[in-house]
Amino acid sequence: MTENRPTAEKKHVHREITQTRDEIRSTGRYAQEKMMNGMIMEGDIKRVTKYLESAEHQRVERMSADPFRRQLYTVIVGIAIASRAALDGGLGEEDAFTLSNSYIMEADNCQTPAELWEVYKTAVLDFTNKVNENKSDVLMSEKIKLSIDYILRHLHYDISLKQIADNAGLSETYFSALFKKETGETVSEFIQKSRVREAQSMIQFSEYSLLEIGQYLGFCSQSHFSKTFRKYTGMTPGQFRKKNFKRTW
């Protein structure tokens, strides 16, 4: 099946977005973004609010120095990163992507840096609130929290149950039972869903081909990637890309 490729204009937009993400990672801003993402993952509303209030003047001032289109890209990237942090914090895929798309479209209608910042701030707080609500009835042990972090950092490796259990210092049998009890999912299910979430982000915000994305995330074949992706999203990777590339920023 021939993959639907983005138009030249959309490729340019996504190249700019990718460049913006790379710049965030290569500067001191990355440490700040990482810190805030940790707060979003924890659903820590109080700390996120405090961080946003302290950063507001600096962020609006810095954005004002860029061309407006670049300001928009910065906010789009920020919303996408916050969405991923919320997913990693346990927010459902449908909720996360619905919120993300809604706020990105809202940002597209902004006229000033202050308006863009307001959309970004509202989006981050919304994601954090959703994670907090989702976590209200869920308590995880430190072993499982560390294991989830280990899995998310090794999605593009061929990770096994033994490796994860060893990292947690537990036997495979006990770890599997504990993981299922605390997350409601098997380790294998969690890994597959996490890889699909990462694939969604890459499909939506990068120019990599579907074949490259599937290989990067450790799927044994394109058909395996497509079958797993469809299992958790209700559509194929190609359908997801086509749907999400309809938007013009």
C-alpha cells in the first residue's frame, strides 16, 4: 500500500516544528521542559501553576522576538510535549489527542504572543488536571513507577520481561503479578500501548516514513506495526497520518 505523503508545504511546517523541538532539547530550555513534564506526569497542579506564573513574562518576551509563525510552532511543540507527558502520566490516548488537537487549533487562531501563551498555559493546566483526576484512585509502588519509567526510556529497544524485572530487583513472576495489579495491564500490553502512543506522536509531528517509525519502535514487521497500531487506535498508521495531516498550520 502506498503511504500518503505530506505535501511540500506541510513538510516544511513539520521540518520547522522538528527544528524547534531540537532547539528546545539543545538549550537550557530542555531542562526546564523536562522538569515541567515531570510535574504534568505526576498531576502536580500546584507546582505546574507556580512554574507557569514564574515563567510567563520571560516566555512571552522571548516569543515576541521571533517571527509570529515561529512563535506558533513553539506553542504547537509545547502542547505536543505536554500531551506526551500526560500520556506517560496515565491519561487515555483519546483524551490526550482530543485535547492536543483542540488546543493546537485554538493556537492557530491567535494573533499575539500573549494570546499564544494563554492557550499554552491553559493546555498545560488542563493536561495536568486530567492526569491528577486520573491518578486520584490509583496508587503505585515505587518499584512499578521506576519500571514504567524504564520501559518508556527503552521503547526503541528489544526489552524483555526479565530485563524489566531485574531492573526492579524482583522475580519475573512476582513482578508480572504486581504490575498487573497496580496498572490493570500486563507488561506486554503496557509496552505495546506505549509504543503505539510514541508512534502516534512521530506520525503526527515528524516526516519519518511509517516503515522507519515501525522499525525504530521495535516492531518486527510493517504488518505487525499496522496490526498493533490499529488494535489500540481503531485505524492504521496510514489512516492516522492522513487524518492528522489534514490540518494546515
